[in-house]
Amino acid sequence: MKLSQALIPSVDLVCHSLLLVSTLSGVFAAATADNNNNQRMTKCKVKRKDSPGVLIAQNPSPVNPPTHNLAPSSSETTTVLPTSTQIVNGNQTSSITRLPPFDYQTRKVRGVNLGGWFLMEPWITPSMFEKTGNAGIVDEYTFGQYQDHGYASSLLHQHWATWYTEQDFIDIASVGLNHVRLPISYWSVPIAQDTSPYITGAWPYILQALDWANAHGLYVILDLHGAPGSQNGFDNSGQRTGQPNWAYDQAFLDRTLAVLEVIAREVGDKVAVIELLNEIAGFRDPAWADAARRFWQAGYDRVRTAGGNEVKIMMGDAFLGVHNWDGYLKSGQGVMMDLHVYQIFSNDELRRSWDDHINFMCGRVSEFTSYSANNLWLVMGEWSNAITDCAKYLNGRGIGARWDGSYNPGGEVLGSCYGMTGSYSTFSEEYKAFMRRYWEAQVSVAEKVNGWVYWTWKAENADDWSYQKGVEAGYIPKNPDDRLYPNICG
């Protein structure tokens, strides 16, 4: 949808995006960008206003992490970045080996996001939040804040060890995909810093994920998905808040770049792409848009210095539209643009007929191709088959859906959520046939440029979002080359 920047301060809407900036104020060049007052917003959510309570629970049985590099305690604070030897557990190091370089110029990215693993989202794994018994726990920030630390840590170690396993990587490769996008949080990266109340300790599991991906021929886009101060105020940044501060506090920006430096130095030669930060909230006000523009350059420089020239670097459009970035970083080496496309986070989008959804997507071909031909590689890094916002907690834990009117009781009702999300056993044959057409339309457009990464491989109870379940049910093909509608977009 399109939303004027002038309206944003007067409403509780915050559009699902993420930002990242620089670690040294001196690195920021004085660059300015015109702000488009009618920016394309691809995901919108609202902030929940209820006040959280507190739950203290007993510790479950501990889970032993993989024997990989361990992060320092979150209670440690320092401005000195750790060396490899400082973050290695004993003499154990990662056995990751890099795959041969992927040719992004001639091959298409075909991938899935591994959502909800190293940065939880309530709609992907609702059970992780519901088992707390505390309605005030709505994100990873409150997950650590309103529970006993040891108990919360044990739950997360269990989650990290089980939500994805090596079998998932085998299955992903078996359906013809060549990339995984792995969202991680700043508090999971082994740099000594105060991350309270977030729970640290995921780094060994992240390294194991890289091992599994490389072992099964999958290239990794390592995506920094959550930054200090929250870059968008949504639960997918780690903290759901109506007042994200990342762009306003230089200390947050400095810490974010320091995290990127560690990522680039430690695993820059083990991944195909480092995504500097997910979904920058450029729509919030001109300061955020300007911070995004200054950050991308600073982040690019930092990763190139620490990680060398082989790893590719990904930036995002900050919800300003790709053509707002014409010419930007065009002279950079190995840079690509990440664009996220959803048609469900406003009533105007939800009112579209099934054919309208497909036609809207097909209508973006020229936008995609003209940008890519004259600027950077363009990858559609998030999208799905969902045409409603019905998935439980999709708009935030405790928030309903626009589709059935539970988002704004007494407002417009577009339909029932039954048979639109949840288990595909409730989906009609007509609905599944449409989802196959919709999948092919989106893939067709994305492959006019450099490819796509579907969100997400799996979710506990939202099969309209799950690539895994889509393949199982037949509305996503087992081989992306198999097309029933090869000319769907002409």
C-alpha cells in the first residue's frame, strides 16, 4: 500500500521494516535523499498497548549447545572487538567450508527464509510464547525481561536445537532450492556488549546452521534481522515498540556496525551474502531515511574491510521504493538490493480479488527490470503465498486480523479466516489452485531479475506461509522449474 509520511506520527501503524546504521559517526558521508511522500509500504502492523505482567518459572532440563564458538556473557561490556581466539570455546573451531562462488549474474537465486529460529516471531512459533502463560511476552525482549533468566535461556536453547535440524536443510535442497536466508539478531553475535534483557548463546547454533547449509549445497544469505534500539519497532526486530530509537542514538549505530564487523571477520568467508540489516524503517521520518542512506555505505565499507571482497553485500530499499536508490552504491563490488513484497497489510490490498493479486504482481515487471538493468542485482528477499493477514499473531501477539475484523472490532469484515490459514487440510481445491498460480506469478517476476527467497520454510500453524507445507500439499512444485502457467505474466 502507499502511506504518506505525514500521516505516520498520527497513527499507531508502524510498517514492518528494519534499519541499520554506522558504528563511527565519522564514517557517515553527508548524503541526502529526497523523501517520497507516497512510499510503497509492503508490510504494516500496529503496536499493542496492553501492559505486560511477570512470570517466573522453574528451569527445564538444560540443552547442550553444539561445540562451536561461544559468545561472551551479555553482562560484559567493552569497546574492543574480540579476536577469533577470544571467542573460540577451547580449541574447537568451526568446520565450515565454503561452496564454490555462486554466479549471481547468470544464475537465479531460489531460496527460503529460515524464519523464527534465531529471532523469534510469535506468529511463526506461537507455542514458544503461549507456554509462558504471560500475555505480556510479545517478543524476544519481553521473553527475557519477564521470565527468570535461566528458564528463558533453557527454553531458547531447546528452540535453537530443535526448530530447524539438518533434515530441514536436506529437504530444502531436495526441492530444487539453492539459497537459505538466515535471520540473526545482534545479541547472538559474539561481541562483548550489554544485551540485557535479551538471551545470548545462539552463536554455536548459527555456526552449525552454516555447516549444514554448506554440507547440502545451500548458499547462505546471513541477514542481520535485529539491531540495538530496534530499527522498526516490530517484534521481528526483537522489540515491539512504538518508539524505536536505533536511528536516533549514535551509540546504537556504532554497536550495529561493530556487530557487522564481527560477522564479516568470523564468517564472511563462509557465507555467500551478508545482509547489512533487514527492512530499514525509512518511512518513519526523513531522519530515518537519511540514516539508512548513510548507513548502507558505512556498512558496505566495514564489511569489505573486515571480510574481504568475495562475500556479496545486500542492502534494502527501506520501504522507499527501489528507484529511490537509483545510482546508489552502483560502483560498489558485489552489491545487491533486497526487496520485500506482500499484499496483505492494508484493507485496500486485502480487498483485491485473487486475479487482482496476480495482476498486481505481474504489473511490477518493468519496475524490477528497469532498476536491475541500471543499478544493482535485485532479489525479492521476502514474499509468500498468503493473501490474508489471518495467521495467528501475524500482526503481533494479542492482535487480530483485518480480514475477519478482529484487528479493529466493529470495522470492516472481508471474510472468515477459516480455510485461509492454519492447516492446509482446511484449504479448498480452488484456493490451492490459486496459490499455485500466485506462486508462479511471483516467481516469474522475480526471475526477470536475480531471483527470490520465500518467507518462510515452515511455521507452526500457518501453511499459507510455509514453503514446506506448500510442497507437501502440491500448491508449490517440488522443482521450481515445473510450471503449470509458464506465461502467467505474459
